[in-house]
Amino acid sequence: MSGPVTRSILPSGARRLWLSLFGIAILSGCSSLYYDTMEKFGYEKRDILVDRVEDARNSQNDVQETFRSSLERFQSVVDTPDTELKEQYAEISDAYEDSKSSAEKVRDRIDKVEDVAEALFDEWEDELDQYESDSLRRNSEQQLDETRTQYNQLISRMHEAEERMDPVLQAFQDQVLYLKHNLNAQAIGSLENELVNIRQDVDALIRNMEQSVSESEAFIRRFREGG
């Protein structure tokens, strides 16, 4: 790449790809180095925060679809008792692994949101002391308080939804482990009995994810309108 990269050169899609690739290289070392370097390229912490909230929102949308699909795959095992038992085990084992991978991505995205938010608020607080104008300082401090309140509401929603993944994953894992050592019709029957509770947990998870996604979208809109 020749010359410095600026926000005016790269279209949105290419910019996000470049940010992702650059982030992989830098974040493995030090977050502060990453943020300092990105600032030199014209990307403030607030820009990175919005990008990461969008990424978290997208991963939460994805996890809803993955858990829905996994539940259907568990149900299909119950509904097709004539299928080979090994095939049945492989089907729900794959469903569990897909759900686990999707959940890990959600957790990773939330961690990244928290990391940049902490850096942003620390920097914002430190820079309040640099104002000469009392009125501008008070205005900036008020904006900081409002933004932090909005963020705390957002991250609380994200964690509530994140916690809802655990009972579903545990239920999936329990069934996979049980079938692993009990490949018989009776074991398939036990799965059918548990599916009612699993479905309720998946429904609760999806409701919480939808609320978190809505909160993310509202946060993104407020930040963009404010910027």
C-alpha cells in the first residue's frame, strides 16, 4: 500500500476490512498501541467503538440463527427415529459445535466493545482537565456522562443476552454427551423429553438477543447523530 491510509480514500466496506486485518495484527500485542496507531490514520476511539458495536450486533443476529438452526437439528433427530444412531449423534454434535463457536464469537465481540469503551472514557475524562473554558468543559462533561449512561445500558443488555447462551449450550452439551455413551432408542427418547425445556431457553435467548440488538442500533444512531 502506497502512502498513508485516510478515511476519505477507502470506501466503508474496504475500510472495515482494512481495520479488521490491521486489528488482528496489532491487537495481539497491545490495545493502546492499536488505538494510538489508528488515531494517526484518522480513526478516533469513538469510530472504533461504533464499528465494534456494529460487529457485536451482527454476531448477536448470527447467534440467533445458529441456535434456531441447532434446535431444529436436535428436533430432527427425535423426529427421524429410523435414522442410523451414529448419524443422529453426528448431527447434534455438529449442531452443538456450531452453537458453541457462534457463542464464542459473541463473547469476543463484547470484550472488544468493552476494551475500546474503557479507553475512550478514560481519555475523555483526562482531557476534561485540558479545557480553559469552564462552559465548554461542563458541556463536554455532560456529554461524557450521557454517553457513559447510554453505553452502560447497552453493555448491560449485551451481557444479559450473553448469559442466556449458557443454559442452552449446557443443555446441548448434556444431550451430546449422553448420546455419545448411550446410542439407543431410549437415549433418543430422553432427548425428546428435554427438548421442551431447551426450546424455552432458546426462545428466552432470542428475546434477549433481539433486545440487545435494538439497544445496539439505538446506540449507533445516537453516536452518529452526535458525530
